[in-house]
Amino acid sequence: MLYSVRMRAAQGAAHEAGGRHISGAERLVPKELVAETTQAMLDRAFEHSRGQADFINITVESVAAESVRLLQLLPITTIDTDDVPSGRAEAKLVLANSGVSEKAIEAGFEKLLALEDSMRGAMLICAETGIRLDLRENRGVRVSRMDIGDDAAFSKWLASQGFGNLHIREAIVLATKVANAPGMVAEICWSDDPEYTAGYAASLGGYMRFPKLKAYGSPLGGRVFFIKPGTNIEALIEYLENQPVLVINGEEAG
Ligand code: PML
Ligand code: MG
């Protein structure tokens, strides 16, 4: 048996009562790690650089081991650019090479840039027309119930690649689950943490990181998922929210 441990924190009020999203986290851990995982999430919510959390919700829920799907970690490539505009231009090229239309890429960037504040979930956008497909408005679709299979080995491997921070650890796990979703073409994300400027464009072809995808100091970030036309959106959201996934990294062994 595993446990899905998830946290969401907001300022002013609960998310559903109009509070401002501060932070969220997702883990899938054995019972003996539930207590320390919840404590770490609580500390993180209280200390977040997006601001003081007034509302923190931590949910612990059992997950049957046989329902867990194992997925291979996406290969990671870093593309360093001189500045944010060239980072965004390169990220658009990656999306286009993954099969997202120019119209949809422009629509996705426009929607991300038009956000007045970050959402707690992602926007689903048609990869051809750029039309928003989910009906979640300011909430978006939150990807949940995923983790890395072997946490200690993964952290060690990440550090050996020069990726020693929590942002990458979480983002690569989420991006691996998302890239394997039914109907997924590609994802674009940049961080909503003011002090973190990186983002990525991901698809089954890989996770392309861009250290400069957002201006330093900006609390505006988020995710757009580009979806193949004709995809069953309900089944897609069900997978993103509820299918338990553990990510396996074949490279750790080496
Ligand atoms: C986040 O902060 O939640 C998103 C981080 C995206 C980029 C992570 C990376 O450095 O690869
Ligand atoms: Mg964040």
C-alpha cells in the first residue's frame, strides 16, 4: 500500500473561497514516510517565497499498489539562452517540433502571460486551434498522485547531473506523467516562484529545460498542456488527477 500525500496552500482564504494560490506539492510514499512527508509540506507552505499561507490543506489517501503505473523518466536536456525572450523563442521551437501548431503556441503563451496570478493547476489547450478545453477557469487541472520510484537514488542522480533543487525534482516527475497522458502533445511551464526563473517544454521526446524562461522576481508562472484534437477530455483529466504513477529512472543504476 502507498499513500498519496498532497498539499495546497493559499493566502487570504481557501482556494475555493477565492484565496491566492501560494504552493502545492504531491508525493506517493509508503506508510512509514507519511509523517515526515506531511511535516516537510507544512514547513514548505509556511516558508514559501510567494507569500504567507493562511490556508493549508494536506490530504493523505491510500493507493493500492496494483493501481500504480510505472513510467520511464523523460530524458533531460538544458538549453541555456542569453535572456528570457530568446529562451521563450527556443521553447516555442521545441513545442512546434513536438507537433503543436503556431496558432496554439501563440495562444498558449498569450494565456500564460495574461494570468493576473498563478493558477494551482494547468490549462488544457487544443494543440491545433489553441482553444481552451478544460472548464476549470482560474483553477486549472492539477496533476496529482505521482512520485519518483526510488527517492534516494533519484536525488543522488539528480545532484550528480548538477540538478540539486526541489523544483527540478518535482517538475520532471510531473512532466513525465503528463507526457504519457492520452492525447498529450506537449507541455510548456515556467515557475511561479519569484526567485526561480527556469521553465521547460516537454513531450515524450524529452524534457527541455530553459534556465531563463521568466523574469527574476515575477510570481507569475504556470502550465499549459497542448492536447490532440478529438481527445476525450474527461478521460484525460481523470488520468492527470487520479492515475497513480511512479517514475523510474533507468540511469540511476549506471
Ligand atoms: C516549478 O517551480 O514548479 C516549476 C519549475 C520548472 C522548471 C524546473 C527546472 O529547473 O527544470
Ligand atoms: Mg511553485
